[in-house]
Amino acid sequence: MDFKEIKKPADSSKSTSLSQYQIAFYFFHLLSHLVLRFKQGEQKCEVLQATAVGLRAEWSKLKDEMHNLLMKCERVKDENKSIMEELTKIYGRDAISDLVAMESDAISESDNEETTPTE
């Protein structure tokens, strides 16, 4: 029901209660729509809260996974460095110059990857 549908009474004695009835009906109708919208808003809020909780949990897992990968990477780098040092002691730097060059190239590439923005 719209406000425009509520007409002014022609006879004020009878129509006053009818007009009050129409106004009461209009406000009841309006109130029921507000309650319905509020409930729909609550449902959307609950869905968004559940989504946020799920995303936080996923973010935490990804953060932990990233930390673990970084730790593994550091261990591999340390292991590679130890191997290179051992090979240098055994064979000399000239004998493993190809490996040293590959290592330098790998370091340059990783430096470029860290500074290059990704899309």
C-alpha cells in the first residue's frame, strides 16, 4: 500500500476510524517489509561472516605454507653452498667454474624475479 492510496475522509465521523485503520494497515505493512529486509540483511551478514572466517583460515594456511617453503628454500641454499665449498676444496675453483657460473646466473635470475612486478 502506498501513501497516495490513503484518501482523506469525506465524512469525518465515520471515515476517521477508517482512515486510522488505513494508516495502521500501511504502517503494519511498512513494518513487515522492514522486518523482512532486516532478516535478509542479517542472513547476508551471516554469509559474509562465514566467508570471512573461511578466507582468514585459508590465508593462515597459505601464510604457513609460504613460511615452510621459505625455510626449505633457505635449507637448500645452505646445502648448495656447502656442496660448492666442498667441491671447490676437492677439485679447485677452476675445475668447477661451470657450476660457479650457473650459480651466479641463478642468483641473478632470482634477484630479477624479486624486483620484477607480477600481474
